[in-house]
Amino acid sequence: MPTLAKIISRACFSLTAVSLTAVAAQPARAQAADTSFFVTSVGIGNGGNLGGLAGADNYCQTLARAAGADGKTWHAYLSTQAADGTPAVNARDRIGKGPWQNVKGVVIAKDVTELHNGNNITKQTALTEKGEVNNGYGDQPNRHDILTGSQPDGTAFTGPDDHTCKNWTSSTQGAAMLGHADRNGTPSPTMSSWNAAHPSRGPDGGCSQADLRSTGGAGLLYCFAVN
């Protein structure tokens, strides 16, 4: 039978272990709370149909909350095109003023201008809300394609061609402009673009989940804290 001294010793050891675990968790929670940029760890799963901008923003908010970064308003970096009398929306105008940092505290841009001209987005800094590195070109599976629907300067496309999977409501016909989170890919003039590398395409029409996977994506989003 354990002696009183052993019982007390074991209890003290258990309390110490719990205390150390709690202390170790505090920096992680603090980092999460300071996060203002991440790549979604998983996509919504319905191709380019995100439920419009509202659905995409809600998804960013939901993932941020689960990761402990819920004290902010989160928006997806997405543009929409003018349609049916509704004006276009520019991704650059809906993400706040910056600066933005990832889960590890690394600043990816100090403001909107730097974000679109000389940002610090790379495979190593474009972390998910969980602080994980997202698979890139050369990894299996490759998931570096990020939905943006935007031109390099963060503005919406003009003209009749679809670049937003029908303003993020189509999972069949259409196309979405994609960026490369790892700034890498099949050699081309735009392969290093974080927000305008190439449009989606595929046998289902260009906007299905399978279509997005076929070019190295998973329907992932960039999420930015507005405040």
C-alpha cells in the first residue's frame, strides 16, 4: 500500500505536470490571438461555390475561432466581378489596412501597398490557421492553388470572361483566378504570383472540386483580419 509520503509526492508531480502544460500552452494561445493572416487548412469542399463572399468570410471566421484567433473580423481575399447591376468588389479593398502576420508572428505585409508589391508570402510563411506549412509544388498532393479571383494588384477583372466561378456560386461551369501560396509552379511568367498565377480549368467545367484538385489545389483561401 502506498505510504502517505508517496501519495503526496505523486500528487505534487501531477500538479507540476499540469502547471507546465498550462504554461506551455499560453504562448501558443497568445500567438493565435495575434494572428491576422492564414491560409485555410482545408477548403469548403464544394469547388468554386463558396456561398458568395459572405460564405467565404464566414468560413474564415469559423476556422479562426477554432484556432483561437476569434477576436477579430475575418475576410477572405476574394474579388467579385460586376454582374446584374451589382458593382465589382476588389479583394484589396476588403481586408483592412494591415499589418498582417501569420500564426508564428512573421509579418507578411505591413500594408495593402506592400502586400501587392514586395510581400513576404512564401511557402514557409503562408501558414494555415493551425500553424502548418501548406503543401506546395512538388509535394503530394500539391495544394498551392489559392482561390482569389483577382488581378495582380488585387482588383477585380473586367470584361465578360468569368474569373470568379460566377462570383463564388458555381461548382461546375466557369473559372477562378488562382494564386500560388508557395510562389512556385510549372514554369511560366506568372508561376510566382501569390494571387494571379493562372485560372482554374478541368473536365467538369472549371469550378468543381475535382477541377481545382487537377491543377494543384483544394479550394483553399487566404484569410485576413480586417481589424
